[in-house]
Amino acid sequence: MTLAADRISLGQRLADVSLALEPGTITAICGPNGAGKSSLLEALAGLLEVDRGTVALDGADLRDMPARDRAQRVGYLPQAHEIAWDVPVRSLVELGRMPHGDRRAGPVDAALEALDIADLAERRAQSLSGGETARVLLARVLAGEPRWILADEPLAALDIAHQLALLRHLRRAADRGVGVVLVLHDLAHAMNHADRVVVLDRGTLAADGACEDALDQRVVECVWKVPVRWIGEPNHRALVSG
Amino acid sequence: MNRATAVFAGLLVIALPLSLLAGRVWLDPAATPNAALILAELRLPRALLAIVVGAGLGASGAAMQGYLRNPLADPGLFGIAPGAALGAVAALWFGYATAPWLLPAFALLGAAGAMALLAAIAGRTGGIALFTLAGLMVASLAGALTALAISMAPNAFAMSEIVLWLNGALTDRSWREVSLVTPLVAGGVLLLWRAGRALDALTLGEAVARSLGVNTGRLLWLLIAGVGLTVGASVAVAGIIGFVGLIVPHLVRPLTDRRPSQVIVPSALAGALLVLVADSAVRVLPLVTELRLGIALSLLGAPFFLWLLLRMRRGLA
């Protein structure tokens, strides 16, 4: 039930990265701009052909897996909130069922309920606020009932209330046994909400482990090159400069 | 069947008999001499050809807009129509057009050449940006070669034939053209219709579509083949008829939920309706010579395009 990268390399972006992710947990991928976070996430989602190494889901190489099988297991949420046509919310969420070849109302309604957007189902995509759009797009992933949710900066462009709400939804998914992998810029969110943090620096693994260790003050100073310190209690940390 | 399909199918059923009667001389089946002959040999094949050509152009416009996620996309932009036109122009240039099958055959060859070039450049990666650029390149190459053919025409007659043909028309067409173009357009529309669900997924971008299991390379092949068959066959029998693929999806979209898959079939029907009505209108207009259909649709299409741009600008403002 693991999603594992074995010594993957990709041009200048990733160099010899290995990690094995466990279902039922939230893993945060952190790192400075250009560290290769999004590339790692896309490689884990099977969307990026790596130069060397393999990505395996339950021991099976993703490259050898039919696209539809992979799509049923791995849900991917990109950073861009791109919606090209002004379609109804429900049909957007129904796209999540595409890998299963159905439009079953059950999982679609459950996803809409889970994100408290059942009342938006008949609305048009372009009438939604940024926070509503983010929840609709996550609902699209949930509707596919994937065993893995891979999301690139799902909290970007959201206010703090929507950020915390989205993190709660992702925690609920992890509690149901889904493996959640998030690219996060906000180190405090990673520290307080993830079970495990992977720190990338210039395409290599700089740290990997429990939040308090992987985001240790010295790691942050070394990777991000800024003097910082953590304040507060575990799970309620804040990062301050100096 | 969605609402748009029902609406445009209904309008088409009303427009077809009217179109059969319309012309410089309005046909009265009871009174006009040889009415049955005129209907069977002139008006009916021409009307059916208008329907088939319009359906192909409408469906390919809807599919291209869906694929490029751009409401301003027109299938003519992507090299296949100019490629087909170049083939036809070559037939006229060499004087082969006297044999009835040769001109459409050359046009289809031209379309196939453009498709092959597009597939060779963009087919391997399946990327949308590369496809667009490759299409523009093929279109401008075919356009330049067509201009070269006109400027080096062997005689004034060939030059006027070429220019006239490029303007697009359904005048003097027969059952032969109908039987040539119908299976090709039907096959093309079927391929485009099959691409519908993948185009829906593309609404959320290429990466999401791939994560949902869409094979973007296969989708590109479907589109090149679908647009190639519909547009190539249309140009082969009617010359260049622009703007239909651009305009029609905009008429259809408000009647649908705007998913690309829901726009393709009604766009085929609306395209059929538009070309049928426009071709009837050019027959009825009291001009010395019949206005060419391609020119008429461009005269109609350009202001529509402007209106679309202004509306988009208002939307952005």
C-alpha cells in the first residue's frame, strides 16, 4: 500500500531522490522556490517521465500501469485553478469519476458534502470565489475515491479560515486511510498539520522525517538561508525571524 | 439528447424544405416545369452537401475550441483547410480539374499531407502549444504555396479558376460530391464525438486530464484525424468556407451546460443549419452573379468575430 520513489532523477530538477510514503498519513513536501517540489509531486503522480529511477505503487512500476488504473488510485490536484469553461460545479466534480467510467451520484454527493459545497452544485464555475473554487477542485479529487491524494500548494490563495478548513478535510481523508501528499510553502502549516515532512533543496533530499526533526531550525536556516526560530508548543508552532 | 441538439435538429428540419424551394426562381412543385428534376438533381444534392459540409465544419470547430480551451479557435487556423486548398489549387494549376474526381482527390491528399505534417511535428509529445504552432506553420506554408501557385498560374483562365474556387461555393454540385463527402465527414464527426469526454477533462488543464487517465497523445491523434476528415472533405467539395467552425459553437454553448462534449453534436447540427441557410440566402439575393458562399459567410463571420472580441473585452474589463 505504499507509494515509493526509488532513486529518481530528472534533468536539473531532481537528483537521486528516494522516499517511501505510507497511506493514512499526511506528508508535506517543503523547500525553497525551484527545489523540485512540484516535479517530485508530478513524478509521484506518474505524470512526469523521470530520467532514472522508478516510482512504484504497491510495488508496481507506475510506468507499466495502465493510465486508468493509476488514475483510479492516485488523485492529483495541481496548483493552478484552471477551469476553461463555465461549467456547472456538479459536472466538474463528476470528472473525478472519469477513471471509473461512471458518474455515480453517491461518491459525487459525498465529496460535495465532505467539503460543505452541496449547495454550490448547480452554480457555474466562474461564479465561484477563490475559496469555493479550491474546495470544488478538491471535491473533484475526492469524488474519484483515490487511495492517494497528491496536491500541489492546495492552500495557496486561500484565507486562513479556508486553509484550516481544507486541512481538516485532508486530515479526515487521511484518517480514512488515504495517503495525502501536499506541497506546502507555509512551513508552519507543514509543522502543525503534517505527520511527516520531506525537505527538498536543489533537487535533492535535504531532510525527511517527523515534522519537529525535518523542519528543525538548523535545517530551515541551512536550506532557506534565513535566520529563524520556532515558537509555541508542538502542533501549535509559529515561525519567526531571528 | 440535450436541449441544443433538439433545437438545432428542429430548425434544420424546418429549414431543409424551405431551402429546396428557395432560389432566384422560387420553386412551386405544382406549377414549375420540371420541378421534380430540379429538386432531385440540383437543389436536393446541393442542400444535402450544405448540411454535410456545415456539420463537419461545426463539429470540428467545437472540438478544436474544446481542445485548445479557447473560444476563438477555428479549425481553419490549423493547416488542414489550407492544406486541402493547396491540393485543390494544384489540381486546377495542372489542369486536372476537368476529370470530376481529381480535384477532390487532390484536396484530400493536401489535407492528408497537412495532417501527416501536424502529426509528425506535434503527435509524439501530444502538447497543445506545439500543436498550435505546428498548425500555424502548416497553414502559413500552405498559404504561401497557394499564393505562389496563383502568381505563377499557367494562364489567366487557371488563375481565375483558382481564385474563384478558393472563395468557396456549392454551386453546380451533384450527387457525386454528396456521396464522396458524406462518409468522410460522418467518420470525422464520429471521431470528434468520441473525443468529447477527454475534452471535458481538459477543462481542468492538461495535467489534470492526464491524471484522470486521458491519453493526451491519443486525443491529439483523434482530433487530427477527425478535423482532417471533416475539414479536408469539406474543402475538397466546397472550397474554403471560413468562420462556420468559429461561430457555431458560440451559438450552441448557451443552450448547453458548456461541457465541450455537449457542444460537439449540436455544433454539427447548427453548422449544417448555418451553411444551408447561408447557401439559400446567396441563391435568393438579387445580384447579377451569385455571391460566393465563402465570401458571404466571411462577410457574416467577421462582424460576429468582432462582436465576440468586444464582448470578451467587456468581460475582462
